[in-house]
Amino acid sequence: MIGNKCKCCGSRYIRQGFLGQRKFPDLGSADPLSCSFVQTPYMAAFLYRLSFLSALAIAAHGVTPPTAIAELAEATTAEPTPTVAQATTPPATTPTTTPAPGPVKEVVPDANLLKELQANPNPFQLPNQPNQVKTEALQPLTLEQALNLARLNNPQIQVRQLQVQQRQAALRGTEAALYPTLGLQGTAGYQQNGTRLNVTEGTPTQPTGSSLFTTLGESSIRATLNLNYTIFDFVRGAQLAASRDQVTQAELDLEAALEDLQLTVSEAYYRLQNADQLVRIARESVVASERSLKDAEALFRAGVGTQFDVLRQQVQLAQDQQNLVDSIGNQDKARRALVQALNLPQNVNVLTADPVELAAPWNLSLDESIVLAFQNRPELEREVLQRNISYNQAQAARGQVLPQLGLQASYGVNGAINSNLRSGSQALTFPSPTLTNTSSYNYSIGLVLNVPLFDGGLANANAQQQELNGQIAEQNFVLTRNQIRTDVETAFYDLQTNLANIGTTRKAVEQAREALRLARLRFQAGVGTQTEVIDSQRDLTRAEANALNAITAYNLALARIKRAVSNVNNLARAGG
């Protein structure tokens, strides 16, 4: 068909044959090779199409094509005489430097890993220099190591452990009420009294105007041993039962916190694995876009491509680079989330040492998982204990207005030294001074009955309040039971769904990779379009991300069903 016009000389030409050779009927006897558009580009197009046929033949025998076609075209078009296609400058390409995280120092874990990464024993010590919070080291950790570190370092676990000790101390205080109390009371002192006697009408022996001073002193010491014991009441037994249940309740809270921590760390670890692989996929996508852009520019310089194809590939490369930047940012946030869950030192960052792979399968059926969760979950037992605690506390409140029988006993000793001193003008006429001492003892024993008659309804109000708390605990038990079943079913269905998706996504990755390879060959041979390459590249990136997300989602669902069932680490039939 005549109507195509040469971009160089304006001559009309006809495209003939499968390879699209150009015939110039309007040039007459002129040498067709004198047209600069026909010289090297014609040979480049021929080589492109020939290389496409060769690549198809090589691929049919399972061999990878040796050299990139773009490199072959660039070597062919390196002629001293410039052509129109070579003289036309393609649009400036987007810089292809792929972003990468800053330099880090990887630390190989050793036998003292748990000791080295333990949290600071002084919780009030805060960094005051920038270098104290700068993360210069990346510490590789397996999931098992991360779980062990979390159990040692996590402050929430330490709080739960302290609460258990607190409840145990309260129990010892309640048990102390079952024993008698024994006390010793002692006093020691000295007292003195003085009197003065004046003679107003005297006698021969006591003349008028004489006086006498008398001083009486006493030094005393007393000691008393008291014994008190409550023989019977309606309070201590209920209080003791409530305190014992509170200790068990605190232990169950610790167990639930450990299960929650295991889920939190597992999720953070799997998400970091996912973020690491998404960064890898994004980098590979950038490399693929750079390669496609290189091919598009080579075709454009050879005159068989268009500026539009180059621009589209530049846009695709920019999008892939932006996706890589976002992926690296998400990776950094995932690392810090895991570090926070582990409560590691301020200058430590982490790497996942475990490969991304399917965790052990879950071999329990849905019905078995639900029944096992009802048996294992500490939250259910905690609500039962809360109900018992409330009713025991109600019984103790009512016992405050019931009779109490007690025993009281005491034994005491007394000692005193008395002095009688006299002085005055006629002191010698009076009896001589005296110094005496005395001692005595006493003891008592008896029963004490205490019968409260009226307290204004305080005990009954407190009892009703605790009984209502017991009823609330019963309803919380029902809510917790239903939530546990929902958690198990949700995690189980997610587990099945993601397990089925893993096979589908893996197959999709293989198909997308092959489709991209063929799209590149078609484009490089001139029989395909840049749109096919871009779409195939997007499909491959999406397929790889979907395959990765399916594995991560399966592992997350497995971690959640373990938490929903609880205490599955020792089960022979359960995974992990």
C-alpha cells in the first residue's frame, strides 16, 4: 500500500513481507540506501525480528536467550553516520537509582543472645544523647528467639507476674486471721510526792516554828502478755476462699497475657517477613522496569519504537520506585513494631532470620478446635473464679452482722521500789527513812461473744453489691464463650481460605512470569506493544505480592487459631 512517507527524505514507500521491508517506487534509479532512514534502522529492524524468531526457537527447547536484544540493537546501530532516529533525542528518563536503607551493621547471634538483648534493669533510665537511640545494628532473630526475648523483656508480662505475687501476699494476710494474736505490753516509770509539815503550836519535842519535809518515791515496772483468738465467725472462711481464687485468677491473667504476647510477637514477626519480601519484590519490579525502559529507548533510537512507549515505561518505572520507597517505609515500621513488642534496647533493630514458609499445619477439625478452646481458654475459667469470688465476698459481708466467739487471756507481773525520805529542822525526832520493794502478778482468761445488733443495713448492701458482681461474671462468661467460638471459627476459615489461595497464587506467579517473558520478546521483536509489557509486569508484581500475602495470611491465621484455642504447644495433633 502506497501512502507511507519516509521521515527523512519524504519519499513514499511500500511495506512488504512479514519483516516489513520498505520499497521506494518513487526513487527511480536512486540508490534506496541513500536514504538515511533506510540504512541502519532497516538492519536493526531485521535483527530485531530475526532475534525474536531465534528466541522463540530457543525457548521451545527450554534454553534462556543469551543476550538482551536491546544490547544487540545498540551494538548494531553504532555507525558513524547519524540517522534521523538517532538524532532524535528521547525524553529524559527518570533516574533509575533504587532507594536502599542506610548502612547497617549485621550482628550474628551467639549463645548469649538472650542476655545481651535483655531490657535495661533500670526502667527510669532514659537516653539523653542521639547516639544512644541510633539503631546501628540489625540483629537477626528467629521466631523462637523472639518469643523467648518477649517473655523476658515485655513489661506487661512483668506486671502480671508482680500482680501474682501481690495476690499471694494478700492471701498470706488473709490466712493470718486464722491464727491467734499474741502481744506483750510493758511499762516502766518513776513517780515522787513531797509534803511539808510546819508546827504552829509546839511541844517540847516539836517546838513551835519547826518543819519537816517528807519525800515519797516509787520506781515501778509492769509487763502484761495478751492472747486473742477468734474461735468461730462467719467471715474468715469466705474471705480465705475469695483470696485463694484471686491468686488463681491472677495466674490465669498471666497465662492469658503470655498467650496474647505470643500472638502479638508472631503477628509482628510475620508482618516483618512480609514487609521484607515486599521490598524484595519492589526492587525486582524496579529492575524489570529499568530493563523494559532500556529496551524501549533502544527501539526508539532504532526507529521502530515510539516516544509514547518510552514515556509509558518511564511512568511505570517511577511508580515502581515509589512503591519501593513505600515498601521500605513499611519495613522500617514493621521492624520497630517487633522491637517494641520485644522491649529491646534503644539502639537495636531486628531482622527476620526464619525463611518465609508455611508454618506447621493445623490438624484439628473445627469441632475439635472449638471444644478444645472451651477447655483451655483461661478467660472462661477466670469468669468462673470471678463469680465464686463475688459470692464469697457477699458471704463475708453478711458475716459481719453474725455472732463471733473469741478467746482472751492475759498474764501480768508488777514490781515497785518505794522510798520515804525526811528532812527539816526536827527531822531527827521523826522515825527513820524507809526503803521498801513490792512485787505481784495477775492473769485472766475468758470467752468473748460479740453479737452485732444493728449496722444501718451496711452489711446487707455490701452483700447485694457482691452478688450482683457474681451475676455480671455469669453473663461475661456467656459473652466470652461466644467470642471464643467466633475467634476459633474465624481463624479456622481464614486458615482454610489462605491455604487454598497459596496453590492458586503460586500458579499465578508462574503464569505471570512466563507472560512477561513472552511480552518482552514480542515487544523486542516489534510484534508486541509496550502496553503488553507494562501490563504483564504489573501482573507479575501483583501475583508475587498475592502469593506472599497468602503465605503470610496463612501463618497469621495459624497464630490466631493457636491463640483462640490456647495451650496448644504440647498437643501432638496441633501444628507448631
